[in-house]
Amino acid sequence: MAPDEIIARKLNVNGIVQGVGFRPYIYQLACMHQLTGEIANTSSGVAIHVEGSRENIDLFCKCLTTNLPPLAYITGIDEAPDIVRELNAFSILPSTPDLKRSTLISPDVSVCDDCLKELFDPTDRRFAYPFINCTNCGPRYTIISDIPYDRCNTSMKHFVMCDPCQSEYDDPQNRRFHAQPNACAVCGPQVTLHGSDGGLISCENPIERAARFLKEGKILAIKGLGGFHLSVDACHTAAVERLRRRKRRKEKPLAVMSPNLEAICRYASMTSEEKALLTSFRRPIVLLSKKKPCLLSDAVSPRNLTIGVMLAYTPLHYLLMDQEFTALVMTSGNLSEEPIAIDNADALNRLSGLADYFLMHDRQIYLRSDDSLVRHVAGADRVIRRSRGIVPMPVFLRRPLPSVLACGAELKNTVCLISGSRAFLSQHIGNLENSAGYDFFCMTIAHMQRILDITPHFLACDLHPDYLSTRYALEQQQAGMELVRVQHHHAHIVSCMAENRIHGKVIGLAFDGTGYGADGAIWGGEFLIADETGFDRVGHLAYVSMPGGAATIREPWRMAVSCLYSVFGENMQNLDIPLFREIDPKKLTFLQDMVAKDINCPRTSSMGRLFDAVAAIIGIRYTVAYEGQAALELEMLADDGESGSYPFEWLSEDGYQILPHPIIQGVVRDTENGVLPAVVSARFHRTLICMTAALCREIRRNSDLNRVALSGGVFQNALLLNGLIRELSTEGFTVFSQSVVPTNDGGISLGQAVCAAGNRDKSD
Ligand code: ZN
Ligand code: ZN
Ligand code: FE
């Protein structure tokens, strides 16, 4: 065979390869290797036909996966010889309208290096233009109203491209070929600065002026990609405190934004994994360890060893940060638990009491998307809040399932739509306890169904009768949709199994704060044997009273009283612990009575509440300003040099019931003896790790199961997660935990969806 003989080959590439600059990439790669041929979108990816010398085609195939556009994700490539058609060029075939509809929508992408270079190049025609973007970067998910992903279906439809922009858009050799949000200062969106009354502040450079206001300690509302941020200079304590007062956010940590890694170095330390996370195109908030002393104001994350940090991700942010800031507080533009503002008029209306000035623009945000939050723990990146930059990337399941809509949990709500082997989790919707949250929930469901073109065959929701998400599901059921109700902790475990693509029975440890149990009690310290079709509750923390119900979540001292009473009875008030010196004796006696007489005392097996009880007994926190605060402060306090632990004990009637007594007694005795809280905290964590591993061994003996799946909000505790994974692995268990999907209630919708779909489709 002559070496220069012309051959042909076809390649079917599957995955996320549409609408991500993949076709121009292949076009350029083919030209580089002197190949002719064509590329077309298919329903599952793209089909490529190339012609040329065997050597060049081999090289082309080898290079194909090495330098992919950042958003492309290949799940498989099929290669086969093809018939030579003697084509004399390489062309990109237009998509049929049908195929265009099935294209996966990309998440929003931080401004790329090429665009950044142009942004700061005084000779470039887009110099200092805050909406510069290209096929590899810019807004996507947040500006789409319908599919296919064309400019007319985005909020860019109001801007008609000027001639230079249009010719870039039309040229397959250009970085802006079919970049839907393509724009420049002549034809695109503009930034404006407004006072808190909405009045326009006319100035030559609104961004520079906004930066000056920030330096003076003013609060700015800044319109970003997925919504408004409230911003102050993170080094300006008075400004940070004023923002906290106005936003009614007393202690919950605030996220900050910096222009580059050098700036972050001044106040936080980073591992190479954390640097990679920070600089990824998703630009999440990354939880980092604060440096001591920390250059930033203490009010940013008080009493916290960590700080949430992100790099600038839009050109507007870069221009703002270029005015010599180490860090800006960038917290969501809302009043405590409401959804963030996205619309200019709505922002002016809702945030005028909070912000002194508004830096806005006229590119509309169609779909609200908070910043994503990620932490690198126990060898993996753990997504804590899944939103901007990630959504709507699907979770790839191990097999196709029937279409289903899962409505998620009550707090940290997300919803999930399954289509085939793809599970699409929504962006973080948040708290469904208010009507604004519920509206956002309904709107997101409608929007996702439209842009993903999914019509679910049935629905999944929680067992809790009062959740608004349950009520929504019941309404749809009345309209004729079939509904499957999934227990909260079962959903947690199946969520973990789904993202790890495993099936069959596992030992599932679901540790969290609150979830409605199959017996009507509040569960949260659960040992399940589960798969996607069902579960057995083989063990749990023994029930204790939750005096006052939901009030105990805000007041951990109530849980302490409940646990102490269950161990020491009437004698508990004789204990020499700080709790009884700090809390009003009248309140104490009243609560003790409630427990003794079992008035308004739901039962709980919650692990989160056990953390609360211990935090209050050792005197570090009696009430909390935000969810999980007591447990978080208990974790951060732990002395990492301490290796002691307390005894533990379980009953094995009616499943294993772990008794709180030995642990509580140990904590009390240490506290009475003046052992430092840091040491008690370390011993408490160590006890949980040993106890959990011991019970897993016991369950393994009886069930022959060797795989353990960990899920639930308590596993956000790095000390516990790290320690337990290590301990269980040493014992020969295979351990699965969550990383691309939140381990907290943000991951519940995925578990619900897979349980519901798996129940309808038992084909394996
Ligand atoms: Zn770009
Ligand atoms: Zn233009
Ligand atoms: Fe939960």
C-alpha cells in the first residue's frame, strides 16, 4: 500500500460535543492535518468523516481528545473505515432543527484567557468592554429562554450585531463562530451606575466609579451572570458589618472574590487541588483555610477557620477588580433566605434598602443561578452547592431510565429531571419555606422541561406531608401524573449510588439533621441496607426527644437538655457543666418538664442533633445564627493531636439502636473535669468514627455486604468524612461518597428520581 494513498474514516463522537465549540475545533484540527471531509451533529453527539493519508488521519484521531474545548466532554468514540468521496475541503454541515433541539445546553463559563488578553489590550476593539466573550466562554444557561440554542432564544436577541461582530460570527475559522452572546461596545450590552433610588449616575466610567465607592466603604449591588451580588471591600470592617446588619445576616460566613491567586495568597492558603478548582472555567466558591493573621476583616467569616473564595469570572468582575482590591465580599443579592434578585427593576425594589449604589447592565438574566460552592476533602472535590458553572451539565447514570421529575427536599432544594441515562439536576433553588422560593421552584421546573425538552412520565417527592415540594407533586398527581414517594434517607443513599454508578445492595449510612421517617419520627442517624428499589432500616441512633420540635434546630441547648435528661434524669441539674450556669434556670426547668411529661417532643434519631447536644454541653454554642453552625464550630475546634475516644453501646432488638448514654456520659465527665473543649470535640468525633465502623462490621457479618455508601449533610464534616473513609477502608470495606452531587439535601432530588425510575423499570 502506497504511503500517500488516500483513505477515509468515520468517527461517531458521543457526549457533550454540541454547542461547545467542538465543530470549529474539529474543523481546525482537520485543516491542520490536511484532511478533507465533514462534520455534522447527530442525536447523541457528532459524526465526522475525514479523508487523507493514513498517517494524517491517525494523527488527527490521536490529537482529537488531547486539546478539547474546555466545555466538551466525550463519553465514547466509535471509529470505522469509510468510503472515499474525494471531497476537496472540510465543511461543517448545518444542523437540522430537530437535532438543534437535542443539543445539550452548556453551563455559564468564566471569561477565557484569549478574551481576557483582548479585554486588557488597548489596541483591541473590545478593550475594556465588560461583555466580551467567545465560543469558549461567556453566559449560556442563564440567558436561554428556549431551545434550540440560537441568539433569538437568548436575552441577546435585543442586540443586533454590528458588521465586524457579524463577520466573526459567520467565520468558521474565528473564535466567535456561532458564539451566540457575541457583542462589542458598538452593538452590545452596556453597564450603568445608579443610586439607591434608581437614578442614573452619569459618569465616563461606571466601573471605575463603582470601585471608588467600594473603597469608600459603600455597599454595591452588582449584576453578575446568574444574579445580583451585594459587594463591599473585604478589608473594610465597618462596611462588612454594615452589610451584615442590612442583610440581617449575623454570623454566617460571606464569600469573597479576588482578581488572582497572588491576591488570595495574602489571606488564605491553597493546595494544588484547590488552585485547580479556583481557576477552572466553572469558577466555584472554594472553601480555603484562612491564614493567621488574616488580611481581610474578621467580620467576613467570624469564628471560622475557613473562608469561601472565588476568582473573578466575568469581564465586568475583572475590570472592577483591576482597581487594586485584594478581595471583595460578593454575597448573594437578597434578604437572608429569599432567592437572589436577577431583574434590574426587582433588584432596585428589593435591594434599595441594602445597597447604596447599583452597578447594572441591560443584558437580561433569564434563569437565576447562585455561585457554586466546592470543598476539596478526603481526596475529592466535593460540591456543596451545585449551581452556576455546573448546571445544566448532567450526571451520567449507569443505564437509561424512564423520564421522571423529582421535586427534592425542603431546604437547599434542587429538582432533578431524568432523560435516558442523563440526570439533570437544577441549580440550587434553596429554601422552599417562603412563597418567593416556591415561585422560583415552579419556574425552574417549567424552564428546565422546556430547554431540556423533557416531558416526565411520572413524579417523585419526599414522604413529608407538609413540604411545599410534596404539595406541588400532589397537585400534579391530581392532574393525572403518577407519583412515587421516596423516604428522605433512602434518597440520600441512592443519590450517592447513582453518582458512583453502582447498583445492587449496599450498607448506606445516612447522617443528617432532619428527614421524615417511614414511622413518622424525625430520622437522621440511619444505617440502611439499600438499593434503588427499596431499603431496610437495620440500625439508627436511639430516639431522643426534641423538646419544642423545630425550635431545637435554632437552639441546640434544648437538645443538650433532652440528652442529659435521658441519661441522668432529675439529677441532671446537679451536673457541673457550663450549660447550667449560662441558661436561665427557669427556662431549664420548663424544658426539663416538657421532656419529662413528653409535651411537644417529637422523637428523633438525628446525628445532626447529637452534634448540637454535644456542642451545647461543652459550652461552645447554645443557639445558632445559621443552620449547622454548632456542628461546624464543634468540628473546627477539634484538637488534631488528640486520639482518645468514649465507649459506645447499642441494643440489638428491632435493629441496632445506638445508645447516647456512654457518649454523653463521657462528654459530661470530661467537661466536669475541666478537659478542654478541643479535646472533648476530638474524642467525640473519634467515637463516632469507631462506633460507625464497628456497626458496619457487625452488619457485614450478617449481610455479607462489603460496600458502604455515605450521604447526608453531616458528611460535610471533613473530620468525620476523612476519618470514616480511612477507618472503613482499613477494615476492607469499599467506600462510596458524594462529590459531583451535594451530600446535603441538594442531592436528594437525584436519589428520588433514580428510586422512582428504578422502581418503574426493573429491567436489570
Ligand atoms: Zn472567550
Ligand atoms: Zn459589535
Ligand atoms: Fe438530609
